[in-house]
Amino acid sequence: MRGLGIKPRDYLSFADHHPFSAADFAAMDTEQVVLMTEKDAAKCRAFARPNWYYLPISAHFSDEFWRSLASRLAAKLQ
């Protein structure tokens, strides 16, 4: 967010793979804007408010990463 010039005033932090529910956001002002990852937004779809947004996230791995992974997998299969 900082890289986009967004300066949030409040943070809510949840563990990875958190099973979100409406209760996680119940104490928030309904007018407060929420920004989350696309993955978390999918989990919140059933109770999300119109002022909740997400950032799409994508990962790009180097060729060296793929070579190393293939090598390690091949070693495990032997």
C-alpha cells in the first residue's frame, strides 16, 4: 500500500489462511474503507460492504527458482 502512496490510518492483521467471518469486522465503522488482498476478499464476499476493496496479487518466479524446484523434486522421486 505504501508503494501506491496509500497511508492507512488503521491496520487489522490476521494470520495467513484466517477463516474470515463478519464478526471480524463488526467493531468497524460501516463507512470505513477496507483494503485487502484478492484472496481474502474472496473469503469475505458473503458479507463484504460496497466500500471494501482488494488488490490483486500475483507471484512471478525466476527461471532459477523453477530449475531449483525441479531439481529438488527429481531428487525426492529417486
